[in-house]
Amino acid sequence: MQIYLDYSATTPPRSEAITQVEAILKQQWGNPSSLHNWGQQAATILETARWQVANLINAPSADSIIFTSGGTEADNHALLGIARSYSKPQHLIISSVEHSAISETAQILAQSGWQVTILPVNRQGRVTPLELKAAIRPNTSLISIIYGQSEIGTIQPIEELAKIAQAEGVLFHTDAVQVAGRLPLDVQRLGVDLLSLSAHKIYGVQGAGALYVRPGVEIAPLLAGGGQERRLRSGTQAVPAIAAFGIAAEWAATEIATETPRLRGLRDRLFDLMADCPYLIPTGDRLYRLPHHVSFIVTDPFNQKVSERITGKTIVRQLNLAGIGISAGSACHSGKLSPSPILLAMGYSENEALGGIRLTLGRETTLEDIEWTAMVLKQVLGRLMPQLECVGC
């Protein structure tokens, strides 16, 4: 039995997206910047996808969508593009639970003279609006707060945070990579100036993403070259991947009304099934949470330091042997396991921050998958930490 529960890492391309890619590679492979028929066919495909992605987030204009290679480039462009539009360093605000595409880019800006404020979060991983307001300075030029956190599932109050930024005349960016296709997205209601998306998180193919730039916002390009994407992102566009992105966005907009509550029900069922297992501590906010996201910290209730040897990576490997794919929050660098910076920012200890696991659900996830996974996970935990019988094992 094979069960994939790592949809926050990537989603399997939907058949309609694959069909679109195959058709373009075989028949419509022109360069969209070329003036002949081959090029113009590709250009039409490109602009169709731009409208499809714009519609997914209710963008005021398709021209506000800048295609990128993925969410990471979109995040980088948001921060560096705004930074390069200033003649001297300014002030940037991010949260302590950002994706590394934001946090590491912020470090680069700090090294070049920018002042960077990193907002703390509560135990559930949420930013407090009052702390954001207090952090704004006269030279604050950009605020970037992630919408849905990929590791712990917490959703931020983006609309409220963006209103604070707008009242202070500060640009606001959000990384919505995990939210797209799972919750309704309306950039006009949210009041954001920039927003990042990724195709392969909504059943498109890897290699395409987008940055929404509100009309009127000035942002500098990162790449020099042919001036594609309104001169903001030079380089011949990856038409097959972008076309698949458009198809995936169109289907996401159609299916979200039924898929979101279905995922939320499966998510809550998995939390309930694991509630009697003493080896797991739920992480993130249960109320303000991505509908497809379940996360825990592996713990030792007897405090006998067993969990120092049993990390999130251990659980990932054990479930993989059972045919179940999940992920862990800690990372391995040069052979040494590093604690999750997200869990550390939420106040967990270094040992606890090594024990994070994430199970994320998707279109192909069934109730039977959830129930089987819960049973296997309990068995694995009971076998690895046998000093306490896991209820239901």
C-alpha cells in the first residue's frame, strides 16, 4: 500500500496539466517573443495562462502576473526587486516563521546595509498585529509575512496585517504558495501589494511560479536580458510549465469549494485519531490552519531522552519503509541534523525542534489512507519508544 502525504512539498501533476505540456512540446513549442506564427501561438498560450492565474487570485489585471521559475524566485524578486528600487538601504520587516526563500533573502539584504526586523510569533506560530504596528519605522519600505506556514500549517491574519501596512504607507508582500488552491485567494480583498505562487503546489508541474505585483507598484528586475515579463523577468518563458500552471489554476478555482472542506475533514480526522498517542504533540494553530495540514513533534512522555535519538527524520524513514510518504521539519547539513528554525521561533527546545513531522493531504487522499496512516504511525512510535504503551497500538 502506497500513501503519499507530502502535498506541501509537491503535488502530482493533474492529467489535464500533463496533457497540456505534451501538446505544447509536440506542436506549440515556439518562442513567445517571436513574431511568426509559431511564436504567436506560444504567446497566446502564455497570455491565456496569465489570465487563468490572475483569475485564481482575483488580480485586477492579468498584466499584474509576472511568471517566474517557482515560488522561491517569486519570493526573492519581491524582496530584492523592491530593495533595488531604492537608492539606499531601508527597513524590512519579516516574521520569524518565514520560508527560507524569504529569511535568507532578508539576510542578504541585511548584509548590504538594510535594517531587518524579525517579528516574533506565539506558541502557535502567529504574528501579533500590534507587534507589527509597533515595528514599523519611518524608513520601513516593505513587510513580508508568510500566509500559510508550510511546516506547522498556521495561517496568518494577512488582511489585518496588510491594512496596518497600508495605513502606514508601507508595501506588503505575502508568500501564498501553500494557500493557493486550498483557500480562496483575493488579492484585492487582502490588500496585498505583492504575492508569491508556485505551480507545483497546485497540481501543475515543477518549474513555474508567479509574482503578483499590484498595478502601480514599482519593482526592479533581477535579470537582465530580453525584457520578457514586462521587462521584469528576462529570459524565454517556460511555456509548457506555465501553460500547465494556468490549467492547474483554473481547475483549482473550480474545485476549491468542494475540495477545501473535504481536506479539512480529513485533516481533523487524522488529528483526532492521533489524539490518544502520548508520543506526539500537535504543532501550529488548530483554528487558523491550512485545511490539508497536520503536524506534530515527536516527544518522550517519560522524559528519558529517548526522543533525542528518535527525530522527525527517524519517523519519516520508518513510515517510508511502510509505504507512507511524509516529511520532517529539521534539516541535515554536512551530516549533522539541525533543529527546525520554525519550531525554535515558536519557543520549542532544540531537542523538540528536531522532532517535527508533517503530514499533508491532497486530491488523492482518502479516509482509508488517513486511518491506515494513523494505525501505522502509532505502531512505529510504540515500537521505537516501548517504555509506554501507545493507546490504540
